[in-house]
Amino acid sequence: MTIIRRHGPRPIREDPGFVYVMTAEHGGVKIGMSTDPTRRCKVVNRNKAIKAVVVSQRHFADHQDAERLTHIALAKWRLSGEWYSCPVETAVAAVEALPA
């Protein structure tokens, strides 16, 4: 069996939504995707018993790919899952640097 690995962005597909940046009272930065970042923040606050707020959100034609590329760009700051230790400005800049 031959495994073919791709690098870079996937072909654009119709998967619109937002990539958001949240900050939490413990200082962590969360980068995620959702079609409704405000609702997603409420779920995070309820399930994790933390106080998080959405500080930035940006719409993308393919929000899954945009989130993946943002996670790659911020990999050296990854704490666990979608949580990062980078400055919030760095996270927002990584999202803003992507083509919509």
C-alpha cells in the first residue's frame, strides 16, 4: 500500500463557518471553529467550569481547513488540544494571516 501525504491547504470546499480565538481566566488561549462562536463559548464555559470570552472571530469558506492551518502555525505554543500559551495577539494575527 502506498500512502500519499499532502502538505499545505486542501482544495477549497463549501464548509463555511468561523475560526475563533477565546481567552480564559487561567491565561490560556483557545483556537477553535464553529458556525456560532458565541454559542460555542457558552458551551465551553458550562462544560469546563471556566470563564472564557471570544476575543476574535473570522469567517472562512472552509473553516475546518482554516482552523487546521492556525493550529499548525501555533504548534510550538500548544498546551493541550485547542489550548495554547501564546499571547492572544499572536493567535489573532495567525487567524488574520489566512486567506478567507
